[in-house]
Amino acid sequence: MRTILLGPPGAGKGTQAETIVREFNIPHISTGDMFRYNLKQGTELGVKAKEYMNKGLLVPDELVVAMVEDRLKNEDCANGFLLDGFPRTVIQAEALDVVLSKIGVHLNKVVNIEVNPELLVKRAVGRRICKECGATFHVDFNPSSKGSECEKCSGSLYQRDDDTEETVSKRIQVYTSETQPLIDYYDKKGILAVVDGDQPINIVSETIIKVLKED
Ligand code: ADP
Ligand code: AMP
């Protein structure tokens, strides 16, 4: 299974990815997570990316594409992958097409998670992530049963630096102008599926898995 989760910040891509990658036994490739990992490790790429991330802007295409191309060549992608947060521009989508044709594979489906815009800021601002295992929670909509600790591994939960109301609003604007055109891009290729992301987490998961199995 080679798939992409599309959707605005806070749509639920990371949350859904946790379930989908388990179901299909494929790696979860989140470019946001890769940048955050690089930042934590203090790499040059991480330091460069931070400048953009904290302003709610996109990291330049050439940096993202090189990082993803490298990742897709990894052996664990041989039977598929789930891309989350990439591509985010038409240039990135075109570059991905080139990379995939070089490897000799194609995308099975692109799932667009649609969410009522009013919910997005609330979802992102209330998001909490486990420092240890990366699991995602929400203070109101999906709280950890262990409060400020992760219910899966007891790691402490943190709030992303870019999950402030101001930065999230900027990220949604950037999504609308830069990423939304990809809905059309993949629809024209005949591989787009649209899922109602306003539903509870488990219902959205069931719907996405069903859609992916239709392939
Ligand atoms: P994205 O990766 O698209 O930015 P996340 O998966 O991190 O979004 O989800 C954003 C926040 O919304 C998280 O705190 C998550 O727990 C919560 N969330 C995700 N899906 C739902 C849903 N269907 N209903 C309610 N809250 C959700
Ligand atoms: P995310 O974790 O997907 O919400 O991404 C967090 C931030 O990382 C974004 O706001 C961007 O600054 C950066 N980022 C992640 N993926 C990409 C991408 N494909 N292209 C450009 N910037 C990205």
C-alpha cells in the first residue's frame, strides 16, 4: 500500500496514520516528525527547518524533497508507505512522481481528510504529543487516561511550539494557498478519496481502512 494522507493542520493525519500503518504494516513517513527529530538532534537541517516551522511557513521544497527521496529509498518502504504532511506543494507532488517512477512504483490512493474549518484550530491548539513514543492526544477530544502522561508508555506529554492559535491560523492559510491545489492534482489522476474527518477518531479510521482496501 502506497498512500498519502492529505488534509489541513489538525485534520487528524497523524492520529489516523497510527492505525493505518499498523493495519497495512507500512512505515509512517511524516515530514513534520522528521524535521522535529532533526531539530532535537541539532542537525543543520533541523536548525534550518525551525526558522520556517515556528512562523507557520513551509520549509523550502528542495530541502523537503531531498529528505523524502532519501527516506523512500530505505528498505522498509519496499512494500509500501504512508506519507503524512508530504507533498504540500505542487512542486513537491511533481518531484514525488519523479522519485516514484525512478523506483518503479505508483501511488495506490490519496486520502483527503475533510474537517470543518472551525474545528481545526481547536484540534491543533489542544494537541499533546508523547515525548517518548510520539502518540498524539487532545486535551478535550482524546485525553490520555493518565492525564499529563502518555497512557501507552507513561512518557510526558508536550505541546508543539507551532501549536499556538496564531501559528496554527497561519499554517491553515498556507495550507489553503499551497496544499489545497493537490486535491485537484490527485483527483485528476483518479486516485483521490475523500473522508469525513469530523467524525470520531475510530469511525474515521474504519472509513479510511475501508477506502484503502477497495483498491
Ligand atoms: P494532523 O496530523 O492532521 O495535524 P493530528 O492527527 O495531530 O492532526 O490531530 C490534531 C489533534 O486533533 C490531536 O490532538 C488529535 O488527538 C485530535 N483529533 C484527531 N482526529 C480527531 C477526531 N476525529 N475527532 C476529534 N479530535 C481529533
Ligand atoms: P506537520 O507536523 O505536518 O504539521 O508540519 C509541521 C511543520 O513542518 C510545517 O508547518 C512546515 O513548516 C514543516 N513541514 C512539514 N512537512 C513539510 C513539507 N512537506 N513541506 C514544507 N514544510 C513542511
